Amino acid sequence: MADLELAFERAAEAIAPAVVSVISEQDAPSELPPWLQPLAPPRGGVVGMGSGVIIDEAGYILTNNHVVEGAKLLKVRLHDDRELHAEVVGVDPKTDLAVIRVRAEGLSAAPLYDGTELRVGQWVLAVGSPFGLSRTVTAGIVSATGRGSMGITDYGDFIQTDAAINRGNSGGPLIDLRGRVVGINTAIYSPNGGSSGIGFAIPAEMAKAVKQQLISHGRMRRGWLGVVMGELTEDLAASFAYEGEQGVLIDDVDPEGPGYRAGLRAGDIVARLDGEPVRDMADFRNTVAQSGPEVAVELEVWRGGSSQVMRVVLGVLPGSSDDEPRSPAPRLAAMDTTQPLGLKLRDPDERVRTQLGLGDQGGALVTAVEPGSIADEAGLRRGDVVIRVAGEAAGSASDTERRLESADLARGVRIRVQRGPYGHFAVLRRRAAPAS
């Protein structure tokens, strides 16, 4: 116990000189009533408080984008209580990271840790200025790693911890017991605004890749493969005779993208990227993005019962707000025919064919999906067009119904649908009734 206590003390002591408070002044709301205006902050500003960590003795500080966003004036309070004006070097809202800079002598830096062996159950410390209380250290463990698709940021692969993180901790470091920065504290799960034992930090590996580009270019330039990814469910993996346990299904490929030029096609399953297993969609998307444009990557792809290796030179992710363009679902007409899987189908009219680029390939337009049905569980949506059933072209709504009625739903049948500008795979399968 004495050794553990000493480890906590040494870690907190090692990181302390590199941790700063970030003070931002922003415009105040103009609708203050007259009797409250004398209490407003000077110059009509409101003051926000966050944290940061010095990552370079030249004065570069890593923090969260939401800490500096909208700031008219930024100041940084150092460990020795010096207050310095700070400038924004670059921000990346998609990861909620930002780099700011101060100019001063005698700064202590804490470089981001390169290691990836962070383990669930490992002790960590969260350091920062919760509620404006600078030099605050809280302890906990790593509750989980690889928390992607949390809805916190566009690109996420978060470390989850029960070390107390509160408002004002944002942008501060999460460290291990050696005093190494393993993450940047970013968000909490809380029904009441305070710590509930679930906090999230951006892994140091991701933060390092972002901060290098922000310092060099002032912005992030992400790698782009030009594919639409789908979740590789057990049913879909079996339908492609895939022998692995992890990977990402390629639902569709942009014909103008680098993936298509390298030979990627819809129905491929990416099992490895640069020799490393692909864990899931979030992991694959993050790795491609962080690799950057004009970088060659090697993909191990499962296709047609065997693996092959492809080399792809990544492009630049288009600067849209949505990496996977979507088109609105077509407006639907009447004259539906009922299908027992929870689908209502009809033949797509000429306008729908033109909108989705179907040409003369036939297909069956989904006009309704019954909640809780087989189709609903498979993820089908109103506006999808079924274009293949069990690998065969769907000629019409009646043809699609006939094929689905004769399919072995106990084993599952793979279908392909057109969803907006891209295709999508799904498996329709009847689940076994639960044992009584």
C-alpha cells in the first residue's frame, strides 16, 4: 500500500508543471435584465474555464476544441500562477481537439505517450481545473478502451475511466502511474452535470496524430478511402463464407475514390490494415483518417472465399460535414403489396429510378417496414430499393417477394439494397423462438 501511495504521489508531482488552466472570454448573452447588468463580467464577456497540457517547451498546449471555441480572448494560468495570453494554433472539431500557444521561458512539457498497451483495470489519474479549482488530481481505473461511436465526436476511440472528471477538467491530461499522458479528458456521462463515475478521454495516440497536423498546417487533413462501410454481423459474415471473427464489410465504393481504383468492390471484407486486425467500423475509420492523404496502406481483403492483399494510396477526405453523403428517401406512391417479412414493396417508378440511378435493373422499392419484423431487425428502411436477393437480380416487386418467400429464412438470405447513392448489404433471418 505504501508503494502504491508513493506511485500516486510521484505521478501527480511529475505531471503538475505541465498542466494549465485555460481561461476563455466569450460574448455574454445580451438579454440580461437591467437589474442584473451591473453584475455582468467586464466588457460584456462571460468567462469559461478548462484545462490543458503543455506538450512542447516552445509553448504548445493541447486542449479541447470546445474549451476555446468562440473565445474572444484566451489566457493560460501556469502551475507557478503566471497568467499568459494564448493564441489558437489550430482546431479540429471532429475530434474536439485544439492546440494553443503561449510564449514564455521555463515551460515544462509532458509529451504524449506512444504506448498502446493501456489495460482495463489499470490505475489512472485525471488532472485539471474542475470548477476552476486548479491543480486538482483525481484517481480511478481504466473502465474500458476503444469506446467508438459514442456520439461525442465524429472520430472517437475513447478511453473510459471512473476517475472523477467534472466541468473544467476538459482538455486536461489523463496519466498513468508513471506520469505519462495516455489521454486527453473530454467528456462525462452525467444526468446531473457532475461526475457519475463515467468519463471519456481521447487516447494519446489519436491526440498525437491530430496535434502534429494542427501545429504543421493549422488544420486536419484526413485520409480518405472512398467506401461506405457496413457492420459485419454474424449473419453477413456467414453469407460471405468469411472465416474471420473481426473486420469491416464494404457496402459500396465510390467510383471516383482511391479504394475503387485500387480494386475494392462492394461485398469485400477488410480483415487487416497494414498487418493489424480491423476491430470494427470505428477503428477502421479512425485509422484510415489518421493515416493522412497520399499515404499508401495495405489492406487484407476477403473476397469470394479467399484473402488477397491490396495497396491503396489514400486520398483527401472531402471537406463536407458528412463523410458518407446521403440522399433523401424518394417520395412514395400508393399501390403497395404486402410481404410477410414485415415489408411493403412496389415497383419503383421512373422518377425513383432516375433519382437512384437504377437504370433498367429492376428492383423493389420498400415503402414500409413493420416495427419488430424480420426486415426491421435487418435494418431495412423506407425508401430502400432491393436490387439483389441471394446474389440474384431482383427483377420487380413480385419477383422479390417470390424469391423471399422461397428463401430459407432459418439460415438467412443475403440481400442488397440501394440506399440513396450507395448500396448496402443485409441478411433477412428468422430468429429461433426463445426456450420456455
